[in-house]
Amino acid sequence: MNLKHITIFFIISYVHCSAQSLAKKADSIRLKYEIPEMAFAIITPDIVVQQEYLGYHKLGDHTAKDTARSSDYFHLGSNTKAITGFIAAYIVEHNQIKWATKIFDIFPEWKNQSNSAYYQVTLQDLLSHKGRIEPYTSEIERNELPEFKGNKANQRQQFAAYLLREKPVAVNSLVGYNYSNAGYTIAAAMLEKVTGKTWEQLVNDIINKKLQFKAAFGWP
């Protein structure tokens, strides 16, 4: 065995031991906080350095068929906003919309019925939580909404139009933005209008087909 082989052997051994140590530490966190399943990866621009799947599908189910695996889906929740933001960037790069495009550039028919405080709000404002849109982060807010009709894209448009008739929230001077789930609904409606595709179709086209991820809709 020459010096080159010895060096490679020690590098592989070190990486393997470090990976085992990190997986063990991650699993201890999972157990401490009673998380049924956890997955993580360490990546560089070129390679996947390490990926681990720890735990089981449900608390208390520790059979082989319930063991964590690479094909499992995880609920993204609010992190879905990152997906919408990426789709927006892709559509901007393809010149179908601009960051500075205003809501009423896309939906001029809503302008007369909307609050004038939103007249200058842009796609970028919505995606950076600077549109002063009501947050809709609680069940109480959602329970007070009227019933929207039609398919999901129709309901998104109706919800967006409804939001724009509401009073804007006060500017949070401490952080310079006001976190809003609902603002992303308006952004999604804008993207749907300029592309002629639903948000779900955009996820399939851009996230699944072009990036070759495996996003699914609904609960995992």
C-alpha cells in the first residue's frame, strides 16, 4: 500500500466515523423530542456528502415496515413558501413576470373594489412579507372566511380578491416586514394568471420535472 492509498483510507475512515457520529447525535435529538422520523442531508454543489433517514413512521410503531426510508414524504407546512418563491424566480427569469410587477397590473379588474393601500404592492413585496397583508396564521382567522367556490385555483383567486378588500396591517417598524401566509396566496394567484397554469401544475413542471424532485400534494 503506497502513501496515496493510505491517505485515501484515512480520509474515508474519518468521513465514515464523522457520519456515524452525526447520525447518532441527530437520532438522540429525535428521541429527546419524541419525533417519529427524521431525515437530513449534507450537500455541496457537486455531491451529496451524507444522507440519513432515522426513526419510524409513527411513534410506537417500530416494525421493519415502518422504518424510515428515502422514499418517505415529509409535510413542509410553511416551508412551502420557499417552493412558491423558487417558482416565482423561475418565472421571472423566463420574463413572464417581474419582481416589480404590481398586483393590479395582473388583476386590473379588482382595483376599484380593493383597498388603495395595496395599489403599489409588488410581487417582491408579497414574497418578502412587505405587502401589509393580514397574516392568516391562526384557525380563528380562517374560520371567519366566507366560503369560496370552484377548484383550488378559483378559490385562491377569490381569497386573494377578498384579502385586497381588507384593511392593511400596521407596519412593523422593528423588523420592517409583517409575516403573512396570505400574502403568498396573492403571489401564487399572480403566477397562475401570467402562466395560465395552476400552482399545482407549476410545482409539477418546475419542481418535479425540471429539478427532478418528488413533491406531492396533501398529507404524507
